[in-house]
Amino acid sequence: MTELQAELERLAGLETLLVALDFDGVLAPIVLVPSEARPLPAAAAAIRELAGLPGTSVVLVSGRGLADLAAVSGFATPVRMVGSHGGEFGEGLVEGGGSLLDDDQAALKDAMTEALEKLVAGEPGAELEHKPAGVAVHVRNAPQEVGERLLAAVRTGVGTWDGVDSTEGKAVIDLAVLKVSKGAAVDLLRERLHPDAVLFVGDDVTDETVFTRLRPGDVGIKVGEGDTAAAHRVDGPEDVAALLTELARLRRR
């Protein structure tokens, strides 16, 4: 039995378990057009089964906006969601849900959006993703020189503004007028759901804010290459689908 299999066996026997999962690159392969991303069928089936089991909470924790995450994932209750790196909490997770900006934050977001729209105008392959608490600058489809130049301009420009929180991912910089992180979001989920342990699976640098906060008894799994604080690693979404299927089988048993 591998070490990871033994951990799945242990998690399966707990009374309460939180399964928290990034979406892109974890449940769904990375695609050139973000709106076309979909979870692998095996992963989707395992998630729905896990979410229906007693004492098991399944929450997607993504950098995508909440509405976008719901649309591309295809999930609904009892699967729950956190979007915008913790800037938005879906139904049933925090009282009232959603993302609330005060007047100053709303004005800052408008100014930030205007500046970023001017920055990427006419730049091939560059896209803005508008979110309730901010804007993400995507350069995955841009030529390398264009992407590097735009991200550098964001880092030294809007990213330095007072009140703007900047989070870098793979070929993207997420800018928000609320200070958020996936790690803080999972901490809040832990407080609200009171699980005996947390299983978190992520692939991006933003997921390290979760891996570094995991506690004894929790399990962190990094998907793909790169430095990580996670104790375990798998190659890609197909492996994630397989481990979720195995966890569902063990927990059902």
C-alpha cells in the first residue's frame, strides 16, 4: 500500500471530512479558452458521490468568479463553492454569501478596471476576467513577449496601488480590492464546517497558501510539477479523478 493510499484509507474512516478542491488543472484539464473547461467525467461522478455521503463536505475553491465556476463545473448543491480566491462564498458557507464591497472598494475596483482595460487594449491574446471583487489579467494565449510585458506592467502599476491585493498564478495576475487567499478561505471553511480533517488538492502557486496552513491529520496533494509544501503529488487531473473515486469507494464502504 502506498503512503497516499494509506492516507485515503484513514480519511475515509473519519466521522467528518472536508474535501476542498481547486478546479482548473485539478478537476478539469487546462484549456486555451477558460470558458470551455469542464471536469473530467470520472472526477465529476466521484465528487457528486462524495458530496452525497454522510459527514462529507465537498467544496470547490477556485480563483474563478463564483458564477463562472458554477457554469463551467456544472455542480450544484450539495457541492459547494468558493470563488475569487476566497473573495466569494457560495450558498450555505457563510451567512448571506456573496461578496460585499463598501463604497471606497467599489470606486477602487472601477478605477482599477479602467486602467487594466487600457493596458490590455489591442494586445493579442490578453484577456481580462471581471470578478465581483476585482479583475484578473490572463496572458496564457498571448505571445510570450506580450505576456511578460503585460504582467510586468501590472506588477509595477495597478498591482502597487493602495488597497489592491495582487495574487499571481500561472500566466495570470489576480487583482482584488479585498485581501483574500485560498488559505484564508479554507481556514474559514474549517471554522464553519468543523471537519475532523481536510483533504486539499491544488495545482497552482495560489494553492500553496492552503498547503502551508494544513494541520496534522490533513492531507495536501499537489497536481503537476513545481515546488510545493504539499506532502503528496500526482501528475494530472486523471490521477485526481482516480483518487477521488477511490476515496468515495472507501468512504462508502
